[in-house]
Amino acid sequence: MFPSLPFPQEVVAIIMDYLHIDRATLLNCARANKQLAYEAQSHLFRTIDIGDKATLDKFVNVLKIYPGQRPRGDLINHVRIIKLRAGTPSSYSGPGSIASEAWPWLLEVTNLSGVLRNVQGLHFEGFDWRVHPVNATLLSAFRKFKGVSELGLLKCKFTTFKDCEAFFAACKGLTRLSIDVPTWEAIRQKGEDSDEPQACVEVVQFDKRAHRLTFLRIGRTCPVYPVKSWLATTSSLRYLRDLCLDELDPSDIADAGHMLSQLGRNLVRLKLGCRYDSDYWSQWKITDHIQLSRNTNLRSLHLGLIDTQDLLMIWVPLILGQTRALESLTFDIRLWMQSQLNGENWNKLEEVLLGDRFPRVTFVQKGNVDQQGPLDLEGTKAVLRARFPRLSAFNKPQRLYIVEEQKHASKPRPRYQFAY
């Protein structure tokens, strides 16, 4: 290895923070010298993604966790998040599926809790908990990860929401929750009197008021009502600062609005996306349910422009009209042509953005979704600057920023802080 660099360790840490998504560069830094190796390894081993038994065996072998070996404490201490994947959405249901094959090595992961003592986050993706019900043995094993404060359930299937609550109860120090499940097989709807099917597991008796979420993400396939009802039984409404509602259907708008009103002045950052392609006339009623004027401490607003057709953009200026001065206003956008930004509602949006409430407006270019693909970054910049000329005028302070999705997510963060 080369000799140590003539830089303070704090400077090296900042440099590595900028490179935290560039694994190739981090690997090169890890081989350079000890000073760079420690900081690079903190990013390389911070998140462990396990999708099969072979990956788990490789991970265990690198850390030398097998019996009779001396564990690599320098690497083990860097592990903060464990992501467990059972397979693709089309392959994780029914006996003999990838979910069934994943069950043995999933149990093996729980045996690592005595070694991986610094784990702060557990993420599950693609597990069908109807095939393998969440049992007391598994949940008891996951409770051994005592430092877990972040839980993610992505594309998992449950019989009832109570089975979901079993995971919440297993993480007593839960402060960050991301939930995006395709469906619950049966769920009690508002005003429904029919009996709810029996849950697969009995929820451990636990004082829900001990849960104090500071971050909550409800994905596009997750109904808002059951999560909102569970949230009201905890102490989270007093502590929740960050809320992400990816793609709300018209049927979820009322529940989302009620949740926002309960949060009130506690809410600081909000990401909101609304899908109205099935009922575009209901956009006019969004202000009947969502009143951001009650969230007086809101400082950052992130709106997902799921469909940029002018007819489906009615809700955007209506929402912005409720906000006070914001430190950050961000839009997710995917463009194919300049004509997408024409229309009366885009003109209304431009007038709103020209006000003094939004000193910084950022458009985040989303990635490709089909083989044709949207405009590249330079094309997106040209279209947006032509559409909002007064926001990008050279003789005034710059207010319009256009970045790629990857670069927007790669801004440096403090060490060991979870990403939004």
C-alpha cells in the first residue's frame, strides 16, 4: 500500500461521502492505503444486500464469521443495513417459489445477530408471508438485532395488517418505516362490518406508544387507511418530521389529508405524488382534504409529477397555493418532448413558481422506463429552461436547478444517516 495521505481523517471522510454510490472508486480507495481503506470500507459494507444462499455464504466468508475463525471486526462494525430479497414480484408466491427457497437462509441470517451488533436497519423485499406465516420463532430471532431503528417492507404479501404489525412490534426502537406492499389478502375497510380473517401470527403484547417514528414512507401500492389507523395508536404523531406518500390514488386522498392535519406543525419535509389518470375531475377536490397551510413548519416539499399531461396537472398549482415560504421545492419529472409542458395548468404553475416563496426550484430527471426512453439530461435542461425562462434568466440569481435522479440521491450525507 501507499503511505498515508497528508490529509486529516475528517477531510478523507468528507471525500468518501461524496463517493458513497461509486463502488468502483471505493474499491480502488480500499486497496490504496489504510487511511483511505477505513473510510471506503465504511461505505462498501454499510449496506449488505442478500438475495440468495450463495451471497450469504460469500458475505459470511468475507467477514470470517464461521466457527473457528477470527471475525473481521474492522468490517463487521461498518454493517448498518441488511437488505433481504426473496426474488422478483412474479416469482415469490406459492410453494416451491423463491420465497420458499429463501426461508432457510433467512433463518440463518438471524443467527448473525450476535456478531452484527451495529445493525440499524432491516429491509425485506419480495417475501410472501402467506406461504410462510410470520411465526414466533422468526420474530424472536429478529428481536436479537436490538439496535434496529429502521424497517422496510417492499413488495411483501401479508394475510392481514396484523401480520405487518408483528414486524413493528419486533422492532421496539423503530423510528423509520418504509412500507410498500402489493396487497393484504384481506383488510378491514372503513365502515366495513364483516369479520376480518384470522392473522397468521399473534402480535406480541407491546405498548405501541413506545414507537416514535420520525420518518414514514407509504409506497404506491400500499393503502393509506390501515397505516394511518395504526399510526394513531402510537406516539409518532408528535415526532414524525418526514412523510413520503409516493403515488396516492383518489381513494387515498382523504386519508392522507387527515394524516397531514394530525401532524400539523410537526411536519418538516413532505414528498407527495398523486395519480389521477382514472378520475381526473376529482383533482379539483384535493383542497377539500389536503390543507398544507396547517403544516406551518413545512420547509421542504417534493412533488412527484407522475403524468405531465396538462389535464392531469390541475392538482399541482392547487397544492402549491397552500404553502408558505419553502427552503426547498423539488419536482420529479420525466420528459419525452417539449409539448408535454404546454397548457393552462403549466402556465398557472409558472406563475406560482415566480413568487418569492420558492427561492430554489429543482427538477429531478427520472430514469428510463421503456426502450425508447425520455430525453437525456441536456435535453431536459433545454426544455425546462425554455419553458421557465424567467426562472433561469442570466441577469438574476439562479433559481432553477435540473439534476439527474442518481446525482440528486448522491449528495453527501452525514455518516450512518439513513437516506430519504
